[in-house]
Amino acid sequence: MAKLEILEFPDPRLRTVAKPVAEVNSRIRQLVDDMFETMYAAPGVGLAATQVNVHERIVVIDVSDDQSQPMVFINPQVTVLDEETLLPYDEGCLSVPGFYETVERPEKVRVEALGRDGEPFTLEPDGLLAVCIQHELDHLNGKLFVDYISPMKRSRIRKKLEKQHRLQA
């Protein structure tokens, strides 16, 4: 297993729309394993392949406190089940390190995807897992949680991260 590099905002590669996975094979399973290792080490609760510069529709998530519930979503499709009930949640992101902002998302969704071995499944999560799935699927579509906040806040975060990147270079 290998820890992967996580792209950070405002890296333009984070805006790439991911392509569907054509076949779940050993390369995809290895990528999933590497993504889990990267996510747990960061530490985070979700990671999209886009964030590690792989532009395929793959997401890994584990919202448990003890890293005991790893979930894999390959080629996920989300349907909002309740447009009315929005859940405000303080979101953070491994690609926007150190920043948290309140984002409102639908509380209940249905997700259809393939698992690590290519088996299809359907899930109807709510709460944190539903929020996390929507956040990670946004990455696959080239969108970040900072796109939901005011342009002024987004600009401030961009400037702070650009400054950090210059200091690290």
C-alpha cells in the first residue's frame, strides 16, 4: 500500500470531472486500498479519487470513530430523497486543510454504486454519512465545499492556502 499525495485548493486539477470506472480490476482495488491508507493517515472520513489526482469515479468513506466501517463507492449515483430537509453541517476537507464552513445539504439521499469488488449496491443514508457522500461526489464533479460559501470567504481561504504553499515550496 502507498500513501498518496492529496491535492490542495486552489489546485486546478481538483476541478476535473472524473470519468466512470470501466472495469473493477486489481488496479482499481489497489487504488481503493491506497486511498483508505491516505485518508486514515490524513486523518479524514472521506476521500475522492480526484483529490489524489486520479480522475475516475471512486470514493472511500469511513465515518466511524475507530476506522471500522470502510465503505467504497465506485461510479456512484446519488438521488436526493428529501429536498426540503437540509442539514447544516460544519464541513472540512482534506483538500482545504484547516478550514471548516457550514454547508447545508439534503439530509436523506439514495446512492447506487459498485463496491470494492464490483458488486452493485444501494444505500439510503441520512445524517453525517449522507452529507459525506454528497461532499465526496461533488469532488468527482469538480466541485469543492468552498463553492457553497460566499465569494469573500472563499477568496480568503484561497489566499491563506496559496501563502502556505509558497512557504512550503
